[in-house]
Amino acid sequence: MNIYIHLEVSVRELDSKLLQGVIAASRGHEVIISDEESIVKGLERKFLKPGIFHTKSLTPGIKTQKHIKIKNIGCKITSIDEEGGLVDYGYKRFASYRYSNKTINTASAVFTWGSEDYKTLKKVYPKHSKKIHLTGSPRADLWKPIFLNYWIENSKKKQKKPFLLIPTNTAPFSIRHINERIRSYQKGGEYFLRDSTFIKRVLGRESEQFKLISHFIEAVKHLAYKNKNYDVILRPHPSDNLETWKILLGKIPNVGVNRDGGVSLWIKNSFAIMHNGCTTALEASFFKKPIITYSPFRADFARKLANDLGEKVTSLYQLKKKVDEVFYDYKTKKNKNLSKPLPKILLKKIFIDENETAAQKTVKVWESISDENISKKNNWFWFRYNLKIMKLNGILGGLFKKKSQVKKNLKFPVFKEDQIISKIEKLKKILKIKQDLDCLFLSDRTILIKKK
């Protein structure tokens, strides 16, 4: 079977999609992990045979027509929403604007993070009920204790000092200007039509985020100048402009701005997390890390569930006191969180099966909807050739554009071959996979995983 996995945000999704790829390849399937454009153009130009096209969302709008074309080529579309609707209580609003009957109709299977989105989607879209599967997310697989060594052994750049991790969730510093984002919502059309409060919430949250940024910068400076025993690592959101944060914080002692690797690696190696409204709080809960929620003002558009997972502080004095307390526990090896059970709301959001990974469940669903049409062999030489032509055309096109018009794919930097191979070997070892697998780099953003 041919499986084409769309990777959008590398630091968020790469590890989990490698996990899916390794499991699928070990079962005899041929797996491409790449950006959407490379996969779609390969299919449209017939360099790729039909297969499973696994994408990161079924959001109504521009991509719907693209999915219809992919389906008409003969592919079967599957999806799990990488945003997940995890940071707020409830799921109905998320289900109404991230899905529609039309978009689910293009799909053969929809995978869900947990019981909440599973039950809600089945209720909101009853005629598509049989397509909706409770699998859990492969990203959450990697939060399990069994994968602990994956993060430890892949951590090459260790901090010299213990560090407090501060992940951001700040749309104002997005690499896309607010005008560009509003235009994309308008082109999608259904954001405006399906939710009359959508723009009000976007702009309201945006204004609060600017205010929150100023408080967080003040907090980082306060913590950095008040101690010499630990570092503060600010990790910008995948959509944030990294350089903006470096300008604001780069010269402060004991502070680093870093977005290298998956966030799980940084959570695992930190002594605590400080955040406001960030999905990282959910992941940190699974890693049993202390979570501090800094809420310096009353916010109307706060992400309540994520914030409720941490111990809330509202002032710089309280923040410093709480961080010092957590750091003392860390130094004296008194981690009070290790014995705490996961909050019930978290278990509704994220389904964890101790006997089988979500990645294994999704592969089994792919196998259940497979047929001869999506199992025809590809000529990988011609697909690689097509990727080279695409890259050359992109380079030539860039020569005729102004420097300011040439956009880098900051969400998906080029693959580091040795790093990918190392990750695959670690996954094989943890999963006890004995088959020899080939990992072929067809381009700097396209890998093929298959049995030798």
C-alpha cells in the first residue's frame, strides 16, 4: 500500500509521523513523508500512484477543492486534526469550524485524539459516523513512558544549567501578518459564514496576546536577573517569528531563545514549564513536569483548560516564589508531581491505550480501507526526478522575485539526514522491530521509508 503523509509543522509533527512511517513500513507498506505540495504535484503529474493521503486537517475552505481532486485521482484521504481543540473545554465549536459535512465527505477515515472529539464529531456529523475512529494521536504516543529513552538519547545539545521552559502561544508574532491571516480566512469563506463570532474572537485574542507578550518579557527579565542557578529557555510557537523573540530577549543573561527539535525533548529536560494557554501544558502533564500558569491580568479569551493544568500565579513576586519552590524540589529530587494522576479532563481529551499505540491503530485502519488501486508500485526514480525539477523551478522563480518576496518555509526546514536516521533506529529499538528498513531521502523535504 502507498501511504503519503503530509507534514506541515516539522517541530510539532515530525517525530509522530516518523513513528507512523516506521510502523507502516515494518508491515510492508511504502511511506512518503513530505510537504503537501510535493505529494499533490506528484499525484497530479502521475509520478505517484494513488494511495492513502494522510493530512493534518479537514478544515473547510480552499483545501476542500484540493482534497476533491486528490480523491478523484483515486486516493483515499484520512486525517487527524493536529490542532486538536485541546486547550479549551468542550469541542462543539471546534468541530463546527474545523470540519464540515463537505470536508468529511472527501475523507475515508477521520482519526480522533480522545473520547471528547470522537463523541462530538459523531454527534455533529451523524451521517459520517462510521468514518470516525477513536485512535488517539501518534503525538501523544510519544508522551508515554515507553518512549522516554527516545527523547533522552536524541538530546545532543544539553543545557549546561537546569532550565525553566517557557513555550509561547502568541499570534501577534506570527510569521504571517494579521492582514494575511484575515485574507486567508476570507478566502476560506466558511470561517466567516459558519461562526459569526470568529473574527471577534480572533481580534480579541490578538489584542490580549500583545498585552501578554509585554508581561512575559517582563517576567523573563525578572527571573533572569534575580537568579544565577538556572537558565530560562523561551521556545517560540512554530508560527512565531524566531528573530523577533531573539531581538527582544537575545541579550539578557541566563536566557536563550530556541526552537530546535521537538518540544517533547525540551519538556523532558526542563525542571518546570511556565506558560499561558499553551498546548505544551497538556504534554508536560504526561511527562509529570511541574506547570506554572502565569496570568498577570484577567483575560476574556484565555484558553482555560490549558491554564487550569498549572499552578496559577498572577504577579512577578508570586511567579519568582513559585519557580524558586519548584527549583528547590528539583535540586533536592522531590518531584511532587510523579505520584499525581492525570486530570480526568485530560483523559477525555487524549485517549491512551497502554497495549497499542495510536500509530498502530491508524495503520490498521489504513489497511482496512486498502484496495488494489492504492497498492500499485511506484517508480521512485521518476518521482525523485520530479522533485528535482520542482526544486529547480523554485530556484529559477526566486531569481525573478525581490528578496522580500521570496518566502522561506520556516515551518518545515530541510531534513537533517543523520538526525532522521538516528530517530528511526531509536523507534525500531523501542518498538522491537527487527525488519530492515530503508530510509531514502528523495529530496531535502521528502523521505521514503520501506522494507529493504
